[in-house]
Amino acid sequence: MKNLLPVIVLTGISWCLLTAFHPVSRPETPALKWYTWEEAAALQKTNPKKIFVDVYTDWCGWCKRMDRSTFADEKVASYLAEHFYPVKLNAEQKADIQFNGETFKYVSGGNGRGIHTLAYALLDGKMGYPSMVYLNEKYERIMISPGYKEVPDMLKELRFAAEDKYQSTDWESFRDSN
């Protein structure tokens, strides 16, 4: 029995060393291509699609969590890429955005933070983060969806917009029946 102990210890050490230097390969989740507002608008001219806008801020913890979990999910990323032009819009970005002959700008606030007027317009002034905005091919708003979303809830919302369910039913009825 005493002779087995060194063999067991050496076997354990060998296994640890082998696995430490030979990482297990995991299938990579394809990264979702996020567009700027301007990129999506340019693509919209030649290949119209619905637009999904993730309105976020750099300081928003729930926004970062959605990036790491919900938007990193393979099903969510694939569905978004197939049916939408996914846009990331920092609600506090300083750069102007030119769209439809209008210039959307950053407006400084008294608290050291400001707001971008495009984010304000898309969210009807209800500035909470994260918030998702769904637009049809004509830039008409389908719906605003505030708050963090888990994968199943996000997929349900995406289907509601992409499959034009909003044209025949309201969101609450669709959500509760599916």
C-alpha cells in the first residue's frame, strides 16, 4: 500500500500538468457584428432590414452583463444577424450623427453627464439602460423594450418584431401566449 501512494501522487501531478498545458477546446460563439447608426443606415439603402438598437452607456452594469450573456448567446446572435441590422448606440456619445437631413448631437447635462439626442428621440425621453428599440425598414418604431433580458425573453422579442407579429397583436398578448 505504501508503494502505491507515490504512484497515485505522480499520476495526479502528471494529469494536472497535461491539462494545464493542453487546454480543452470549446466551440467559439460567433461574435455578433454590431453596426453604428450610420453603417446601418447605409446598408438599409441597398438591402432593407429591420433595425435593432441597443441603447447603452459605458457605466451601465446591466448593459455589460447583456453583452457578456444575452448578446453572446449563439441563438440570439444568429437571429439578430439574420433578421436585423444590430446597432449599438451609446446614449452619452459625444459624436454627432447625421440622419435624414438632421444632426443629432450630444447635450451636456448639469450633473456632469449628458445625453445624445438620437437616443433621447428613440426612447421618447425615457432614459433607462439598457433599452432596446426595434425599428421597421422605414425607421418606424415597432417597440421600446427597457431593461435587462435573458436569452428566452430576448428571442421572444426578436421574433415578435422580425416576424411582424406586432402587426396583428400587441406585445403583451404575444408574450403571454408564447
